[in-house]
Amino acid sequence: MNDFRADIQGLRALAVFLVFIFHISSSVLPGGFLGVDIFFVISGYLISGIILNKVEKKSFRFIDFYIGRLKRIVPVYYIVLTVILIIAVIIYLPSDILQLRMNAFWSAIFASNIYFSTLDTYFGASSIENPFLHTWTLSIEMQFYFLLPLLLYFINKRWLPTALIAIIIGFLGYSVWGTYFLDLKSKMYFSLAARIPEFCIGALFAVKQDTFKKIGTSTLNYISGISLVVILVCAFLFSEKSDYPGYLVIIPCLATSFLLINKDSFINRNIFSHKIAVHIGELSYSIYLWHWAVMALWRYYKVNYEFTGVEVVLIVILTYLLSLFTYFTVESYFRKTNNKKFFTLLTALVVVLGAVAVLLPRLNTYFYKIPDKYSRPTFGLKSHSNSFEKVESFGDLSKKSDSILLIGDSHALVYKNILHNLGLVNSFNFRTITNDRYPNIPGLNQKDFSNKDLFVQYSNIVARTNNEIKNAKIIFICSVWFDDQSSLPSALDQFLKNLNASQTVIILPDYPTPDKNPIRINRDFIKNDNSNYEYKIEYKKLPVRIKKVLDQYKNVHVVSIDFKQKLKDIPFNKDTLMYYDKGHLNLYGTEVVSREFDEEFMNSINKILQRH
């Protein structure tokens, strides 16, 4: 097991190639993400063989193993993290820099898989711009490397295959249960427990490879050819919509394992052992670290997720050159250093990475001096979502409560300042509580939430909202009414049924939004004359499924505003930016809307109230 296997380097080359193509364009190779599973199986196979070999010779020491893993993984990893943060200082906007630093922190302590599972899915739009997203695999590897020696050292080799099979079945069952029955696909994707079967399949083949080889050389040759075809077919047939990992992960893992135990097959000798494949395999770790960082930073800066042909060529060249440089100057160097020198240099790397992370926001302000009112939400946050502290009151607070309530999602958060300004001028006040993405209307199904934490947050907000609903005579609602919330129409219907006849519901109009984040394109809050991007503006109407529900109730009224009438240069007003991202007005934008459309809003609202 200690002999150099050129074919395994070639198999690593295949893995990183699949991942690279998938990250360039998932439409070209929709299942390319299974390259990660190949890496996991290889790790389980190789590391198990090395540990068992040393255990048999009674030369295995836990401390030597862990230091060896640190030397192999950490130095180039921390250098890549540091370079990403330094580049981010220049290209990231202040509104995004703190989240980036948080991503870097969890990546640096090898726990990013846990953290990212609480955010958007791996395949989400915002995730595609996260230059640390791919570190989840390194986090899982490091976590597994901590556990694997304990398993191999303390379990008798005679019982090891049985133990590995039991672990594979048990944790595969956990993955299948979470993926198919609990609808926790995103959590399973990032979960160490759900990925343990992949490592253990590799370990099992390492332990029992002599038994597998008894199948015969000719048969194994056929199996190797079939295994390669299976991997490639899976890479084309699997996709983001597949219930993965689940039981599907077994297919590429078994195919990879059969290739690993059959080093003398035609495939292994003539394809995976080819000098180009071996060369790419040697660089595969650096390639994996650099390729996604380059793509994500480029996507963030260009505000475009699709690459042109020229961009693809540049990404390939840049990734290769960076990988070549770090392989020879960092990876190869640190593997050969003695422990004392290694820990001295590692300490220096940690200090540099930490210093860059701490100074990140301050350094970033030298490049972008954009006031918060233009670049992030600033109003009404104490009564909103995960920053919730209390139900807030706005408008004219010099008079007694008007029993008006504003609820909804992040677009209702935007409306807080609009209604606040209208209230100051027209002498009314209101109370408000809102939630991100999922409007705080009781009754949404947990299956509509991308993770459990978001559902818990929604449930807590709804509990506080219910108390406010009871005391409200007028309820303003604003929402995007996302199509992927399938339970929203029925929840809305039940909510309206539960209201008494004296309560009036007013649906506020959604404001127009640009197709791309204007602050990212403009990179300032004053219009940049050098930017020639032509925004496509969406003027939203109520979805038919929502309108059908609303039309059934006489105490529900929809306000309609013709925003085109006065907003002629969206996303700007008098050369000043009105949005902090592509979906939300900034504080200045809400001031413009409340000022320009004061009469239209108040006329519509007063007409509604006169009927009741």
C-alpha cells in the first residue's frame, strides 16, 4: 500500500476534472459533483491501507498520523484562504465583506460543512459566488481523518470488514432517511455522517482487496472498464435535482473502488497511468483549492454566472499556473519539513491569515466608501427575522396606537420606512414584525423551507405575530409570494378565514426590481457613467394562485401603484442608487418612493378604509 500508484493519481485527475467541468457549467456535466465522492473513496482506501500497514508492523503512532495530515492539507489550504481574502479586499463590497469573513472563519477551522448547511443549498444562486464553498469537502475529510485511526486501531482486523459493512449500512440508512423521508437534502449533502459510507467503502476495499482480486484478472479487467463507464454515465445522468447523496452515492463509490483494487487493468495502466493524467493528479489538490476560488471571485466581480469561451480559457490557465506554483513551492516543501520547522511556519501562516481576516473590513473601506443607507438594510431590523428583538412601532408616535400591523417578508421590511414616512406626514402609526423570505403568515409547511433552522426562525416569528394579529384592526401585508412555497396559498387562505369581519387586510404592491444587483455593477452609490449595463426592470403582479385566494374575501383589498409613472431611471433616481441589491430598495430608495407616491398610497388606503 506504500508503493506509488500512478493510476491513483490518474483517478484523482478524473475526479478533479469532473468537478472542474461541473463548476464551469453544470448544464454541460450535470453530475460532475460526484468527483468529490471519488476523492472521498480514494482517501478512505489509501489512508486505511497506510494505517493498517503500520498497525501490523507496530509502528503506527496517532500523533505522527495527525501531523502528517496537517502537513499534507493545511499549509496550501491556509495560503489559498489568505489570498482569497486579500483579493476580496479589492473586489468585494462592504455589504458582503463580513459574511465573507464568517465563511473564511468556518473554513479555517474545518467546520464549513456544518456552517454552510445552515445557509443556502450547495446549488443555490448566492452559493455560486462564495469562494469558500468548496472547503466543505476539506472539512469533512479532516473530521473523518480524526475518527478513522480510532476505528482501524482499536478494532481487531478479523472483525474490521464486518464493522465497516455495519457502519456503511447504518450511515447510508441515515443518509437515505434524511434525503428521502425528512427532506433534508441540503443538510445531508454537507453532513459528515452522510458521507462516512463513501470513505468506509474505500476502506473496506483496502481491507478486502485480496479477496476481491480472486475474481480473476480477466473479469477484473471487464469490471474496470465497466466502472469507468458507470462513473462517466453517472456524471451525465445525475444532477442537482437528484436525491443525493442517498443510496445513489453507492454507484460511483463502488465503481471507484473496483478501479482502485485493479491497478494492472488496461484502464489503469493505459489511461489513468498516462503521464498527463498523473501530472494533473499530482496537482489535483491545488487545482481543487484554486479552481473554485477563481471562478467564484470572477462571478462575484462580473455579476454574471455564465462564462464566455475566453473566460473559460483564462480560468483554466490561471488555475493551472496557481496550482503548479503552490504544488512545488508549498505542498512539496511542507511535506519534507521537520516537525519543529513545520509548526513554526504553520504558526506564521495562522497569524497572517488571522490578521488579514481581522483587518478585512477596515482595508475594504479604502476601496469602497459607500454609506450603509445605500448598501445594506438599516431600518426596522430589530423587528425582523434573525435580528428580531421586539415588535417595533413607526410613523407618528405622538398619538395613540392606530391598531395597524405590517407583516410579510423582506419586502415588507423595505415597506417599514415607506409607511413610516407616510405616517409622519399623514399622522398615523403602525406596529410591525417581519421575516426573511418566508412571510410570517401562520401555516407554512416545513417542507417549503430549505433547512430546519429557517423553519424554527419562522415559527418563532409567527408566535409573536399571532399576538399582534389579534389586536390589529388593519393588517398590511407585503410579500414576494415565492412560487417555491407551495403551502403559501392554503396558509394565506386559513389566515384570512381566522380573521374577524371587522379586521381589514391591505395587500401592498411590490415595487419594481432590476435584473441584476446594481450596486455590484455600479460599484458606487452615485451613477457611474462608465457603466453601460442596460437593466431589465420587472414590474411584478400578484401571482394568480395568490389572487384567487384574496378575491374570496371582502375585507381584503389590493393597493395598486403605477411605479413607471415617476421612476424613470431604475435603479437610480437623479443619478443616486435606490437599491442595495437586485431585490430590495435601500433607505434612500424608500425615501424616494414615500415622497413621490405619497398621494397615490394615501388615496388608495383611504378609499379602502372608507368602505369599512
